[in-house]
Amino acid sequence: QVQLVESGGGLVQAGGSLRLSCAASGSIFSINVMGWYRQAPGKQRELVALITSTGRTNLADSVKGRFTISRDDAKNTVYLQMNSLKPEDTAVYYCYLTQRNYDYWGQGTQVTVSS
């Protein structure tokens, strides 16, 4: 079993920055993909960023140039550095891990960007 615990969400003004963290615990295998999805009110959950265990990244076009994803495998933690935040970035952000064909999700952390 795997548990994912997010932290770092909050309220920020447009143009500001936030850093999300997600710590994974339990049976973590060396080969996996970790990342972030988000869901705004009335919208479907969408991919924000993913990072593989080899360090390859995939970012949504809407966040390229503003968000950076990284990971620390010694801590089983993935980070999302969010800069130049916009009101449209407001959403619940969910941590995600997939390994050996199983998907795991965190409970979500709210990010609110005021204009």
C-alpha cells in the first residue's frame, strides 16, 4: 500500500509563487512516475506535471515556463514549484504516483490565486 501526503497549498496573489510537496510512504518501488493533477470547480481533473524515476518530465502547455516539477528519491518526495501564478491556476491539486500498473492519489491541497 502507498500513502501520499501533500502540503504547501494556500492563498496567493496573482504573480506570486507557491511550492507544493508530496511525500510518499509505504511500498515504493524504484521505477515509478510521480506528479500532479488539478481539478477546478466544475471542471475535469487535468494533468499538470509528471516526472519519471529517471528524471524525465512532462508538463501541461498551460504551465510550461511557470511551473517546475522535481523529485527527491531519498525522501520519496515530489515537488511542484509554481511561479507567476494566475487566477486560472486556482484548483485542488492532487499528488499522483503510478507503479507496476497501480495508481495512487493524495487527498488534495487547495491552491487559490486571487486577482
